[in-house]
Amino acid sequence: MMQILVTGISGRMGQAVKAAVEANPQAELAATHDVGQDIAAAMQKADIAIDFSFHGFTPELLATAVAQGKPLVIGTTGHTAEERAAIADAARQIPVVFASNYSVGVNTLFWLTRKATRILKDYDIEIVEMHHHHKLDAPSGTARTLAEVVCGETGLDYEKDVMHGREGLVGARPQRQIGMHSLRGGDVVGDHTVMYATDGERVELTHKASSRMTFANGAVRAALWLAGKPAGLYNMQDVLGFQD
């Protein structure tokens, strides 16, 4: 039985991951942790940690995991460029699964978006996401990943070619641009749509989540998959075998 540490235990996702661990016959809850508590002591009790906390906690988590040689599953979003670089650096020493979304359905959406963009790369591409009013970061990590998938297939640059919302007299839409739009309200767990539009037709790929357990179960699946893997930076596409 894999002994799992769940961080961010006071949060919605922390509670969902705890429930998923307790329901999985191949896993056991070894410890829980919240920011401000002793992460080193908690990690010593576990084989692996699943983190859905806060991006500012990531550097401390990485340092502890590297020092103890423990694998990590990171589901926290909103990381800065420096924090993302630190994750990649730590993955040279320990195995890390770092994904913006652990839902099997969403990862199918990533795969479908890659395939659709190869075919529809000359269409106007817009991404729309909606989450509950408690969510702190925008766009969502999942929406950012979708945009990165599109960029990878079209040769666009995320920092230069993604337009986050529009206001005023912005002029005609450039063809080589990705529109990104974040909606917030109510208790929406997570809706994501990638839209391809051209004269005469529109194609939309949509995923809607109604329960956080889809993400939590996927994170536990990633943790079990990570057992015995060499140091490296993996994502949920690797876990599911979706990589081309």
C-alpha cells in the first residue's frame, strides 16, 4: 500500500484528495499538512506527497521532497515563471508529476485539442473557462495548458500571442492570436471550451466538471503510477499514455 501525504488539507481539493486516498485500496493516508505546519515531519511518514495547496508553498515543498528523496504529485496552479522553473529543476533529482488538471476527461480534451488544432490551425481560436467565485488565479491552469497546446501546434507564443479578454476599440481580430476569457461565479467546479471559428462554421470542444473527485481520483492514480519511476518531470498525459 502506498503511503500518501496530502498537503493543503484545509482546502476543497485537499479534502477531496484525502477522500480519494481513503477510498483507494492501493493507497493509505500517511499524513496531512497545511501551510505553516512542519512539512519535513509530515513527509517523513509518507512514500509520496500529493499537493493541492498554494503556489507560494511550492519552493518549500520541493526543497523538502528533494532532501528526503520523495516523489511529488503537484496539482497546485497559479505558479510564477520562477516557481515553474524550480519544479523543473527539482524534477532532475526526484520524479514529479506536474499537471494543471488531473481529470481523465480534461486530459482527453488536451489530446483532442492537439489533434483538432493540427487540422484547424488556420481558424480563429478562442478559449473560455469558468470557475467558482472562490478561485484565486485567472486564467485557470487548465485553460493555460489548453493555450500552450494550441501554441505548440501553431507556432504561436503564449506570452506574445494570447489575448486575455478584450475591451474598447481593439480593432479587427488578428488571425494569429488566441483569445482567453475567464468567467467567475457561483459554485462552478470547472468548465473549459476551445472554440475554432472560421467563415461559415464553428467547432467547439468542451469539458464540464461537476465534482472535484474527478481531479482527486486522477491525482491518486498519478501517485500510484509514479511509484518506481526515475527522476523526471511528468504530466497527466504521461500517466494516461496519451503522449504521441
